[in-house]
Amino acid sequence: MDERYNRVTAEFDPPFGLVDLDAFDANAADLVRRASGKPIRVASKSLRCRALIERVLKKPGFRGVMCYTLREALWLHEKGVSDDLLAAYPTADRGALRELATRPEALEAITLMADSADHLNFIDRVLGDGHPEIRICVELDTSWEPARRIHIGTWRSPLRTPEDVAMFAELVVKRPGFRLTGLMGYEGQIAGLGDNPANKIRGVALRVIQRRSAEELWRRRTAAVGRITDLSPLEFVNGGGTGSLESTAADPSVTELAAGSGLVGPLLFDAYRRFRPRPALLYALPVVRRPAPGIATLFSGGYIASGTGTKDRLPRPFLPTGLSLTSTEGAGEVQTPVRGAAADRLSVGNRVWMRHAKAGELAERLTTYYLVDSDDAVTAVPTYRGEQQCFG
Ligand SMILES: Cc1ncc(COP(=O)(O)O)c(C=O)c1O
């Protein structure tokens, strides 16, 4: 495989990203299969490349974009990528809000996330009295709290019970300048935590937790949706992520799912039992030194994934096989030594193909991805960074 990737990209100088479109399309088809007929909103943070978002949106089974900032949603709308954009994290970006208020078509296309009166107050303060109607999606806290002071999940929305949700939804419905359109709940403790980690005991515990959390969430989410729809009809109820498509799709109160990482197949998504995406996004680093037998040193490469700061956030050499990072240097700012028998077959100017731990963050380091199709045709496309876009 690395011979093929090396051959088709021979004229380009690494570092660069490569997307194997066969793998990407197969991953997309598998997400659609796992979604059991519910449409999937594309989580753009996990792609950060317009050409890839557009490619997925053309496929049956995908509908709309889950953006990570309002500014990004405004940009994607201006570029004509979609007219169904959910900015899935509350915004405190005054400039972006002011821009939204001046673009009538964007106002119809973009939905903002809110979970408290503070969010509505902020928007009112920025836009002033009589501002145009802003579409609002209410976020439900999906974490699992099996006992007092035990919180399993992310810290996102304070709206936990169906009553909390109903009270806030009523506030939105009654408040001039806002329109309630959706409900979202992302069960990170199921979707974002691989249930097949290296530690087998942890795996057993995780699977029990995830099953019980999913059952509890189905009941709570269904009740919350019931309470809101008594007040106002909802356009969508969004839930889940790559790791939870099966259980989220099985919840009848959910009308659409979200996924992004599963298209790319980063390292963290090797740790699931239910599915195994193909590694579709790789990056090439050049060999620049051979400091000792069994070691090749690559240029740059310290693309560490966000989150817990643990070892699983490191990238890993993928091809040629049999290489690993060193424990003393890891993946470095200006160089990344890799160790293994295959290193002895590498010389200056050869490449090593790496995998990132997460799906979208590589696009913050690289400006170009080369898309390789099954006929070995190569198309260069810019990442968000390559289009001079940086949304945080
Ligand atoms: C709100 C929300 N939905 C869905 C997802 C799932 O994204 P992915 O499929 O890339 O894991 C995430 C990931 O963080 C998220 O924050």
C-alpha cells in the first residue's frame, strides 16, 4: 500500500495529507448502514476540508452540516456548501452574530445552540432590540449520573431533566427574536469512547456503562422531546456520533444522527468493537536522517491530538509497517524519530505514512490534502487552513 501511495504522490514534497477515497467512501457507506435509515449530519470539525464535506453531502444518507463555530457556518453557507447548518456549540462571537443578522438567507439556514437564558441574553445584547429571528437548538445534557456526584460524560449543557428542557424551551418559544427549531444531545460517553480498549477489564466496564447509559438516555430524551413538542413542533432531534450510531439510531425520539470521524478512521476509532473504519486519511513525512541502525528520523510530525494529553493522543507511523515512535521523543516539533526493522530500508527523501489520533485536527497543520481515487488519479484540495480559514 505504501508503494502505491508513494508512487501516486511521488512529485509532491511532504509533509502533506493523503485521502484514500476508496477507504473514505467505504467508511461513508458503513456509517449509512449503521444509521439504519436515519440521516447523518456531517460533523465538519472532523473533516475541516470543504471538498470532503461536499463529497459526503452528495451521498444518500447524509444531510446537513454540524459546524463547530458560527463563523464557519457563515462561511460554508456563503460557499454554497449547505443550507442546513447547525452551529453545534454556543457562540460568544459578536462579529459573527452581527454578520448573521445581516444575511437573511443565512438566518434561515443556520441554527445556533443554546442551553440557558445567558445565551439568549448575549445574543440580545449584541444584536439589540428587534433583531431578526434566530433559529435555536436546545441542548440536552446526555451524561449518565447513576448516583449522586457521579457524572459520566462531558460537561456541556446544564439542562438535564425533561422539566429543565421544557422550561428553557418555553423561554425560547415566548421570547421575541428567537425560533425553537431543534433539540440536540451528544452522548460522548458512548460515541466518543472506544469500547474495546487495550485494557480488557476497562473494556468490560465501559460496555456495561455504555449500555446502561444508552437505556437511561432513551427514556430521558424521549420524555424531553415529548415535553418540547407540546410547546412547539421540532424540525429535528439530533444525537450521537460515529461511535454510537447504532444505539442512537435505535432511539425513536431521534430524527437524525451526527458523524464525521468515522469517514476518516483516525487512531482513536480503532478501539471500537461494533465497527472498524478504514484509515482513509494519512500524512506523509520525509525521512531526513538515519542516526543509527534501526532508526529513521522524519521531519516535523508532532501533530498531537487535543483532549486528555495521554499517550493515545500521539500520532503513529502506519506505513511501512513495523515502525513505532520512540518513548523519549514521541512525535516532535521539528523531528520524529521512528524505530523498527523497516527503518533500515529507508533513506533520506523516502516517506513514512502516519496516522493522526483524531480526524479533523490534521487539517489545522496542513494546507493540502491529495485525494487519491481507485484509478490512482490524484486531486489536490485545500484544507480549511489552505483556504486561510481558522475557526479555532
Ligand atoms: C455535538 C457533537 N455531535 C457529534 C459528534 C461526533 O463527531 P464524530 O463522529 O466526528 O466523532 C461530536 C464530537 O465531538 C459532537 O461534539
